[in-house]
Amino acid sequence: MKTGVKPTGNGHINSKKFEKYMTRNNRVFITILTGLYSFQDCIHFLASVRKFHQEPIIILLHCVPKILYPLLTGFKNIILKPAPASENTVLSSRLAKLALYEVSAQFEKTIYLDADTCLLSDINDVFDYLDEYDLLLTEDVQPQIAKATNLVRRNSYKTYPNVLSILQSAGLPLQEDSIQYNGGFIAFRKCETTKLLFEKFKYYFEIVRSHQDKLLLKDQGAFACAIAAVKPKFKILPPSYNYLSKWKNYYPPINEPIKVLHCTYPYRPQYAKDITSSLYTKLFNKFAQLLLPNQIKNPWRKI
């Protein structure tokens, strides 16, 4: 077996180095990049992960020219895989999230993060939690599905009195106490329970997809249904693991340091930009200003 760990002088492999190698190679990060609007975010995501971690990073790609691939693989130990193809890059991104379990099947522990997130410290504790839990999540800024206006189309209110009734009318078995989790952070371990969870996720997302007259192309409702159906052993982590600075005034008091900032690069506070600052990213930012579309004008934000 080729491990990349060199033998010691007596021909034996150093056990500590081997253990570290095997631990690192049983763990993986994943993100999704569909289209060029998030390319700058993705570069800085990779830089932030590499600041604290050396695990492989899988990027699910669609509508990204191959000529730009070296800008991604320059961070080392990057695995590029195709995301499901669609003319609608938002749909491609949603379908890629449904495939997270399949594309990470060779690894025991997986952390998925949106490409517009930035690590502010290592998150080894997340991998450690997966020794005990099947799934780790963070709640959305608005955790009550019954109030999740971000999931439904405005014209649906002409027929139905509230968000929950719209979701239920489409066939999603959600209840008053159902929780909306933020899909920008999902950590899971390889097991039959998680495999079934993602199968159910696909099933319920097809319901969302087939009711676009009522529902927006979001996956939170489908994911909540899958969790309720499968009942995995999961842990809800505090907002510090998926902190959306845009909505900072809506969070309860946070007493621990922020570990994962969820914010597109142009709006990112300077302390977060400093995390990923290097000669490489500075040169890339100049390239992005000239040749990449403006992330702030990304049309997916309106879908």
C-alpha cells in the first residue's frame, strides 16, 4: 500500500506519522462551485481551509471553464468532480448537495461547507464529534419552518394562509415544530443511516422541484423532512460554526469565538480577509476584479 509516509532508517513506517496520515485521509471537506459568480468566494474558501487543515477538499464543479481549474488545484490535495449538469446553475448546486454522500463515499467523515464560507480557526472538533454522531448541523437564522418565508413564493399567499400550509399542500410532511437547518454547513459520517438520509433528501427535494408554482428552489424543507423521516443521531452546533454576519442582529448572544464565517468575500470583515490574505490571493483578487462577474450581482440570490 502506498501511503506517502516514508519508512524510517530500519525500514519501518513511523506509527505516529502513519496514524496521522490515515486519520487525515479518512476525512474530507466538500464544497460546490456552479458558475463563475462564486469563484472568488471558492478561492478564499480553499485558502481558509488550507490555513488550518490539510485534508482533501472535493469541489463539485459545473459551468467553470477548465482553463481556470489550475487556480483551484494550486491549493494542493484538491479533488475536482463534476456536479450534476443543468442550464440552471442554482439547480445544479442543489442537485450537487443531494449527491454529497455518494461523492464522499471513500471517506469516513465529511464536512460540507458552502463556497462563501471562511474558516477562522480549525474545526477538528467537528470531525471528532462524528465519532459519536451521524450528522452535525446548525440551525438557520429563522429556525422555525412555519415562519420560513424564504421557502415559498409570495403569490402562494393568495391561496394559502401561511407558510406551513403552503409547504404541506405541496406534499412536504412538515409540522409546526419542524426546524429549518442552514444547508451551508453539513457534517456527516459514512453509515447506513446517513446513506438513507440522503436518499430521503433526494425524494423530498423532487417534491419541491415539482411544485415550483408554490415553492422556491430551496432545499431546507426537503432536508427537514428527511431528518424527520430517518431520525439520525445528530447534534445541533451553535451559530459560531456557521455564522451569517449579514444577519448578526438576529442571533442570540454568542459567547464563543466564531469558527466559520458565512459571508460572500466582498462583504467580509477585514479580520476574515486577513485569514486568507497571501500574495497568491492578492494577485487573484486583481484578476477577479477584471475578469470575473461581480458576486454581489449574482442572480441566484433572487431565486
